[in-house]
Amino acid sequence: MQPLTDHIKKRQSRQVASVAGRFNHGFAAALVVLMGWPDYNLPMRYITGFRSLGRLEETRVLREVHTPASTSLRELLASSDEAFAKLAATRTTNEASQFLLEAANKDFQKGVAGPLSTKQEMDKRFGQGQWLPMPRFEHVQPNGKQRPIDDGSRFLHNSATEFPETIECCTAIQPAVHLRYLKAVEGADQVLQEDGIETGGEDLPDAYRWVPASPEEASTNIVAVYDADNGCFKYQEIWGQVFGRAAAVINFHRIQRFMVAVIRRMLGVLFSMYFDDATMQDRASAKGRGQRYVRAVFRMMGIPLATEKEVDMCSQNDFLGLVHDVSQAALSGIVRFWPRQRLRDKAVQMLQTMLDKDYCTPAEASKARGVLGFLFTGTFGKVGRGGQQPLLQREYVDTRPYRLSRALKASLEYFLQVQQLDLHREVRLTGQASPPLLIASDGRLDDKLSLIHISETTRLRRISYAVFCLK
């Protein structure tokens, strides 16, 4: 299909070609036909670019939903004067400004964005009042990593998009979901016990930036970065998808969903992606062949995986912050999960610092809720969300001074003690008989209580209830 791809590339604009110049359109189109893939316009969008304003194109592979746009394109551009006035009153620290400027220069060097320009240069290109930027800010993740985020909501960019569909994502226990399907294959138990199971991971680098934006929307695909040294904002046109823009999530998931389907259907590999992070599981006797084929298909498509983040097939791996162990899964039918130690240490330090200072701001409460919510949900499921009401109150209700209330202090001490338990989550790969459910009333536990045993057969299983009730 390479000759066809070479011919198609002549139709790309300079901006789209700079972002998607390696994409193999002919190969993608052939796979769309072979699989009967419903999102048949996907290869074409790597020629024209993906739109982000107005009603988004229906893919027929994402979940249907209707989220109407509350702002028209005309209203969006009409608000440019007000937006620039608000922007002029915004300032960024020297450290954050330096980081954001460096990120912009890296995008330019990679060929996924234009050069940094002044407002006068942008006015000359698009016309005064005919373009609208998104302010960029720095976000520091719990692990300390800095990320540049572009605010697609502040100046109504996101509200000018109508969404007919939305995404659905797997969870951090997806490796166990894969192995449940593998164990369900007839005769798989004996084969797996002889072979063993392995797990691996991959990452798609700069995923959003390699999905081209439509050149027709160039006047609104611009980010604003504060230059602290010169005391003014600089502007940059992004040729790929913009972080912080809601439509970018949908546009990226079109290629992500397609690649997952190709890997599963054409290679028969148990493979899933959460945004740009991938996990896969296979028999140990395959000796990593499935993973090598996965990497080859991504290279053939022109969107190679990150070699520095790849995790070769092994018995233990990290997916979305939860470590999973499949070393005994074939024999025991259990996959064990636990949060990565670095995240645990971060949570303990955060909790201890707030207790020592006897102080917690709304921002600190929000960060703690995010870290703890992930840790405990990963370990205990939804039950792990309990006990966070005082943090929620501090984040949204409490006012200064931000000293710890009795409830908030008790909550932090509780979370700190739970962290020291070092518990693991176990996910079974096969069903098991449910234990009886015991329900006790608040009546007296004496001879006036009787035990009634009720058995009920359902379509799925026999459920036994042991119910205590008053005579």
C-alpha cells in the first residue's frame, strides 16, 4: 500500500503533513475495509485534519451521547477583545514561564506547532479580532512531573463544540479482565498451568500532537504563553491536538480505538489502551512474539511506540499506577494488585505534613483527594472512597483559617493508618460460590430471635440468604 500512501500525501497541507507525514494512509484504509471498521473516515482525517469546533463527526465506534454546543463560532470570535483584556491581567511566575516557553519550543522543533509569535504578527496573519488563543498553564502531577496544559474552557473554546459521542476507558485492573477471557477458552487451564502467563506494557509518545488538527480551524488552535522576561504573551499555532481541549480527547480516541481493534482482531493479542498507555498479556511460551508484532504494526501504521517506556513481557508490571503480578495467576486463578510504592510514599508524606503543620488549604485537600482516591479505589474498589467527606468540605466549603478541624484531623490519621497496612487487592479470574449474606436487625440477640434461611434460584447462580429477624 506504500505507493498509494505516497500519492495520498500529496493532498496534505503543510501543517497536516508536518504532524502526520509518517502515517500510512493506504495501510489504514486497507485495514478499515478488511475489518469493516465503522469509522471509515479515519484515514481521510489524516489528510484533512480533525475538526474541533461545531458538531463533531460521528465515528460509530464510541458511546452515543448528545452534548450540544452553547457557543457558536461567530460568538466565539466575537469575544476575542474581552478575552485579550482578561489575558493582559494574567501573570505567570518566572519558573513556570520558562518551562512553558521551553515546551512551546520543543513542539516547534518536533514539527507539530508553529513558531512563537507576537500579537501583532498573529493579527497580520489572521486579522484583528479573527483569532482567539487558549491560555497555557503549568500543571504539576503528584509524582512531581510538569505538564503544559491549555485551558480550552476559559475563552469558550470547549463550549463551541457539539459532542454526539463520548469515550469509554478501561480501568487499572484491565490485565485481569484480559486473563479472564483467556481462562474462559476451552482447555486453557491446563495449557496455561504448563506455560505460565506474562504481562507487558507500551506507551504512545506525544499522542495528541501526532493527530493533525484541521487547517480550517487554525485561527482558534492557538495557545498563549506568558513570556516573563519580556512581560508579554507569545502565541503559537498548534498543528496537532491541543491538551485541554475537549474535542482532542475524541479525536485521539478514534485512532486509539482503531489500533486496539487491529491488534485484537488481526494478531489475536490481549491488548488494551487507556489513552496512550497500553497493557497486554500473553502465554509465557510465546516468548514475547505477540508484543513484537504489536510494535511492528504501530511502526507500519506510522505511529511508532516509545522505546524508552516499553516494558518487555514479564511476571509483574505497572499499569495506570497499579502494579499487577501474574506470576501465579495460571495456578491460583488470582491476579494481585497494589499501588506503586512511590505513590504510597508520596501519600504518606502528604498526610504527615498536613498533620504536623495542623494546616490544610483547599488546594492541598483537592490534591490529597486525588491521590488518596486513586490509591484506595485501586486497593479496595469503590469502598476505598469512604472517609473523604472532611477533605471534600475543606476543598469546597471551609474558609480561612485553614487549621485542621477535629473531623479532618481524624480523617487524615485514619488514611495514614490505612496506608501502613500494606494491603493488596486480589481479582479472581474464575467465578466462585458466594458466601452467605448475614443481615442482623437492631433487635435483641436472644431467644426471641429466629433464623430463617431462604434459598432462591436465579438465572445466574444460587444465592443463599441467612436473615435474622424479629418474631
